[in-house]
Amino acid sequence: MRWNTPLSTEHAELLLDRLDLRPGQRIADLGCGWGELLLTAVARAGAGATGAGVDEEAPLLARGRAAAARRGLDDNVTFIEADAAGWRVIHVSEADQREWDDFESTFRAGRQEWLLANADHPQTPAIREWLDTRERQYVDVYRGVLGFAYLVLAR
């Protein structure tokens, strides 16, 4: 499974273990991205569990809807383009440096592989420049500075 955040599989398991997942439960994921954690939680909760993923990024929500359909969860999960508030914090944790490095590397990996396989393509110079700039920014500017928190919320 590949998360849409710096979240590692181990960290995802920690968060899922903090939830009281049961059949028929309603689950919300605020800032869900493409909803990998939400889909996993709904599947783990079992029969009749439903979920709502809220995010402001329409392309990520579309990807989440497609993933839900592939997994047979499209009747159980709804993705909503919106901002969300009004929740209480039950548990807080943050991504560690290894998780960030993995996320950043994975984020660029598909483009790197394309670049290596398409050396003569007209878009190759622009993609190479984008990748080099992104990697320099990560290593020189925000690696070790930027943080990412995971919250288990209830209301």
C-alpha cells in the first residue's frame, strides 16, 4: 500500500490501531488526499462501515473515488471537496525523517523512471529541470524542517 503522505505502513498501522474500528461505523478522514488511510480503515472496520474523506484537492479526491471503485468500496466511501473544522484531538503523532524521505523519493520516482526511459522525448528537458529543482529544494531547503502531523479526531 502506498500512502499519499509521508505516512509509513508502520505509522498507518499505529493510527489504525488507535481507532475503535467496528462494523457499521462511520469514519471521517479530514485532509484525506486520495484516501488510502480512509479506504483501509473502512475495509478493516468491516460490514456496513462507511467513510467520508474531506480534502480541498479535487484531483486527489478523483483518484480516491477511482481507488474506492477498484476495491468495491464506492458504495461505502464518499469523497467531499471542502474544508473541515470542529473536531477534538484524540491522538497526535508526526512523520519522522525516514517517512519524509520515502515520501519525497516515491513522489519523484515515477517521473525519474519516465525520464530514464524517454531520453529523446521533447518534454525530457523540462521534466529533468523540474525533478532537479524539486530534489535540490528538498535536500537544501526543507528536509528536516518541514513537519507533518497525523491527528485522530472525534466530535
